[in-house]
Amino acid sequence: MDWLSLACCTAALVLVLVQLSACNDRLVPGKLLSPGATIVSDGGSFTLGFFDPTNASIPARLYLGIWYSNIPELTVVWVANRENPAATNSTTPVLSLTNSSNLVLSDSDGDPVLWTTGVATATSSSQTTAVLLNTGNLVIRSANGTTLWQSFDHLTDTFLPEMKLRVRYGMHTGADRLVSWKGPDDPSVGRFSYGGDPETILQVFLWDGARPVARTGPWTGYLVKAEQQYQQESSVIIYLAVVAGPEEIYTTYTVSCGAAHTRYVVTCLGEYQLQIWSSKISAWVVLSKWPSLECSRYGYCGPFGYCDETSTPLQTCKCLDGFEPTNMEEWDKGRFSEGCRRKEALQGCGDGFLALSGMKSPDKFVFLANRTPEECVAECVSNCSCVAYSYANLVNGSSGDNVTRCLVWSGELVDTGKNLVGSDTLYLRLAGLDAPSGKGTKSNRLKMVLPILGSSAVALICISLVWFKLKGNKINWKQRNITPNVTGASYVLGEENPNRDYELPFVRLEEIAQATHNFSETCMIGQGGFGKVYKGMLGGQEVALKRLSRDSHQGTIEFKNEVILIAKLQHRNLVRLLGYCDEGSEKILIYEYLPNKSLDATFFDDSRKLLLDWEKRFSIIKGVARGLLYLHEDSRLTIIHRDLKAGNVLLDADMKPKIADFGMARIVGDNQQNANTQRVVGTYGYMAPEYAMEGVFSTKSDVYSFGVLLLEVVTGIKRSSSIESMGFSRLIRYSWNMWKEGKPEELADSCIMDSSSPDEIFLCIQVGLLCVQDNPHDRPHMSAVVFVLENGSTTLPAPHPSVPV
């Protein structure tokens, strides 16, 4: 055979292969798709076929869906017959494309019909094709290439690049929604959904049924914005776009070239997550999730309260200017539902407005279109029931013209926030301010003077920083006695002498200021109930500095309490205090710096928790147990921590745990079984029932908290998370129910199954449930817990709650 004949044969073979490949990405009339066969997109990214979500060897039900082709973990992005799975015990499902241009899913005999696209065409055609595109979109096309139907218009739980999330208005009202699966192996319609609000058009919600879970706030007018998301080796730039037309407004997005598979998904546990596939660890990495913290949940801060998202890394609830907590006792306990109330009642229409910049506008607004700024102000000023307004210019995507957006509010302001990006200026009506046309009152004039004073303060800070620099870097570690506050001595030290002094390392404020660049936000690594935590260098050593907030309603007693207690305690599973500062109004604790932060920050981050296999988790459990045993029995004091939780367990470079934050701790006498307080402190969900309801605490209260923490580590579920897919509101109730049904092994986190020991997991679950029994007398002592965890046991009693599950 000469070279010309060979070339012709090669060309013919290539043509045949291309034709066969082209046929593999589509379905034509007369061709059936049955279980075991698939259609693969032309670029090889996606597959259409039948799947069993339970991965059973003999599936009882099958779904038609689309999934990623080239990753080992089956990840379904679209499901056709969500509410009508095909039963395989008597029939074989098939998918066909009819001459009427419809995809029909039925059994092999054509009846019953389980799902159909419902395309209505004027005439039938045998030239119609159904093609799976490399974007993951299944498209029905007519002979002339017109799109008759596409899966991208029929969303399930996943939002892929180039999809559109629409809100229709005018004559075409309604909104697209992503709807979660009912459970991890149940694709049917779940509780949670995500999409635009058809009532206002301008904002997006995450819903639990009809109840809002989170809200974005009104659209601020951007057309395209880029967000870079990265985590370890996974990095992607998300290009979000908003397009406004005459009948609809929609959001779409694309990703940077070369990025790994990226998707948004509404999970069955009620989160809207941005995920990227990591080939390095062969798993989905969560780049971001919404809501990220409790503070960002809908209405969490109550009426006239707002979530301050700029106070990263910890969001906090605050009251709007001119307001104060309605119930300060509840507010101090971290319960914000009652919100805030005005410090001074409104006098009438003559009250003025305070401009609050960088705000996420509240919900329940009235949208007034085609208003000038002056007209928007007049709408609120002339209406005595109007409490706030906001104004913005939005770009009209269809015409390129500016469209005004005037929002006004009456009654309570709900779900307000302070954002870093995408924010509005909210004009809030307050007593003591002049109306917009008048001159400012004393209160208003004061607000004009404050920036001038602030500028002077900045200048003084700069001078101080230069002075600190000239002073040199030598750290002066002094020994200084600290005496407890006599007023609170009995609260802090129990039966001990309240006038006793304790010798501790003392560091001067100027050295701490230098180490933290004058408490720069760039040095801040955490924030808690009593203040902020900074990272700095003192004497060539990395340290963590906990700075007590000056305006805290609590804290002075807790500060001295923590200094005194930690000075007395030495254990490898307790955080080490290196020094302290107490100058003027500044109160600062200096700890060893632990690079892996808190167990909470590591364990409840879906990507970071992959660092914690079962061996590390079991080691953390035992380490916390040993630290708690030391506090209860092995130190020369009997100390009840009262706030043991994942956020107060820090991890060193080797992931070894250290119990931290002794501000709430109490010392009790050797013969004292329990104590009582009228001031319940700690974190709800970790609190023992007798302490939360009656204020009675003992070492068994800490045992309960340890049990909650242990179950969190084993299950991978946060103690306050709703196990909605299982029908349970909290982790503890869910755990009791699984034990009662004889299925404790199903509690284990799926992330650790490959590295775990079933016997150790069962032992931990049983110990955890023994610790969270309602009756404190039924709970074990920490000495017994440590012994069992270290040595194992086959004779543990069966745990039981005091009330039916």
C-alpha cells in the first residue's frame, strides 16, 4: 500500500471515529438509552445516564441524571425524575426522544411515563436531536438548530458555570430556584432552596421551606464582578454577572481558564456552597458557604440589630446607632432575637436622618422606581411612619440607562448588616437630629467634631509608633503581683483568701503595642466575647495576645480569674500563659501561639477538616479528656471550666489539643459537690440541662460539655446544626435516636470511614452518650472516661436519656 492509499484510509478511519464520537453525545429518535448505557458530552466533562444514589449492588430505584465524567466521586449535577424514581424490581426504565421532540422516561413498554420534557411543537420531526453539551446542559434542538428545551432552564440543586438564575417580572412573574436534595442519597425535593425574590426582584434568598434562612440584601447595581477564591492548591476566579432585560433579570457566572470543576450547590443541610474539585486530595473543597456564621442568618440580630460582617474573623451582632439592646441580659448571653430599642423616642416628622454607610439594607422595604434623590428623601421625610430610606443608581442592562432605586421602610428594620462589599448608605431616622433641610443639633455637631478628634488621635498614634521604634526591640519581662478584685473574690476563688497575691510575668503596654503594630487589624487572628486576639512577636517568640474589650459589660473579673487560674495550672493539654499586661484600662493576656487555631475553625471547615483523620481525632478526644481530668482531679485545685467547646480547644503544630479560655472557670472546694449561680455563662448547646435551666454546675457539667464535643468530633456535625434531612433539630437528639434504633455506627463522619477503627468509634459514641445523659449522677467522672478511652472496655453501661427521644 502506497503512502497516498494509507493517507486516504487513515483519513476515512478518522472520519468514522469522529462520527461515532459525535453520536455518543446525543440521542436521536429511534435510539433508546437504558441502564448501563450513557451519553458523554463532546469534550468529555459530563455524562448522562441512570444512577443509583445509594450505590447498592442491586439498585431498587434508578434516576436519570447528569454527572461529572472524569472525577472518581459520583457527583450528580442534574436529576430528571426527582420525585418519580424508576423501580427496578419489575421494569427496566428507558429514555427516548420522540418525533414530537420530547424526551420521555418510561419503562420498556412505554407505560407508565415517569418523566417528560413537555415540549409543545407545531409539527413532528425525525430530525430533532438531544445533545449533551460540555457545559453539562442537555439540549433538545430542532432540525434548524433552534433550542426547543434545555436542562439549564430546569434547575435542581446545582448552579453550574453559564447557567442562568432568573427572576421574571412584568407579565412573566416568578423566580428560578435551586432546590436541595432531601438527603445525601435521596435526590427528591428537599427543604432548602436558593433563588431571587419575585416580590422585590432585587435580592436573593436561601429558604427553608417558606422560612428565609439568609438574604443577600438589595442589588447595588454591579453588572460584572470578579471574586478570587482559593484554598491551599485550589484556586479559581469567579466572574459574576447580572443582566437586566425587559422581562427578567438574571445572574450567571463563569470561571477562570484552566480552573478545576467548580459549582455552587444547595446542600441538604441548608448551606449554599461554592465547591471546587481538588485532584490532589481527590475530594470537593468548599471555598465558601452561606450563611457562613450564625450572625449572617436571616433576622438573627433581631429588630434594629445588625450583623457586623466587617469585624472578621468573627461576626457579631450590634445595635444600630441610636439604639440599645432590648434585653441586655439576653444579649450578653448571645441571644439576640429581641433585638434593639430606641434610646430616645421619635418626636414626629421633624426628626432628622443619620447616614450609615457600608450597610446591607434591611428586608421588608417598599421599592419606589424613577425617583430623584430629592424625591426619595421627600418620600420618607413627609411620611411620619417612615423610619429609614436608601437611594442608588442602577445600570439597566437592556438599555444602558441609569435606573434609580429608592427604598423606604416603615416599622421594624429586620435583617440589617454591615458589609465589606456591595453595600448601601442607609439613612436612619433618629430623635435629636434636625430634618434634612435644617441645621444640625448638638448631637449632630458632635458627629462633625469627632472626625477631627479622630485625626488628632491618628497623629498621636503615629508619633507613639515612631517612639516605640526608637526605643528598640528589647522585651522587658517583669514579675509583678496581681491581686484579685476583692468585690468579686468569692466568685473567682471560692474558699481561698481573696487578698492573696500571685506572681506572674508582666509585659509593658508599649512593647505589646509594638509587637502588634499598635493593634493593627492585619495582626488580628480572632475575636471572642471579651475582646480581640492578636498575633505578635515578643522576645523573638510568636505569641497570641488576648486584649480585653474596653466597653465590655463583663470582663474585669474574668480577666483576673484567667490570669490567676492559668498561673496555677501546668499541663500539656492546657494552653500556656506566658505573661500579662494591666496598665490603665488595658488588660491583655499573652499566650503561646498555636498555629492551627481552634478545633472549631479547623473541624467545621469542610476543606481543613480533611487534615483530621480518625487517628488525629481520637488523639484530640483523649487529649481534651486528659486536660479536663487534670482540672477536676489532678491539680491542687478543683476547677470547673464551664465553657468547654470546640472554639476553646486550640491545636498546636502537631494537632495536639490544648484547652483554653478560663474566663468563666470556677474553683470549688474539695468537699463541694456542686455550686449554684444566678449568672449562667457559657455556650448553649454545650451546657448541661441542670446548669442552663437552674444555674447548678459541677464537674459533671463539664463532663456533659465534653460529651457534646466528643460527638461533634466523631460525627462531623456541629452541635447546633439542624439534621434536617434526618428529621432532627439538633445533634444530641439525632445521636440518641440512632443509638435507640441500634445504628450507632451510622453516626460516624463519612470522611473518616477509611481511616477509622469501628471498635474505637463505637466506644467513643457510647462514652459520648454516657456523658450527655440528662441526670448528672448518671454521667461518669473524667477519671473513668480517660481510663476507658485509653484502655477500652466491653462492660460499659447502656446510656439512656431521662426523657423519651
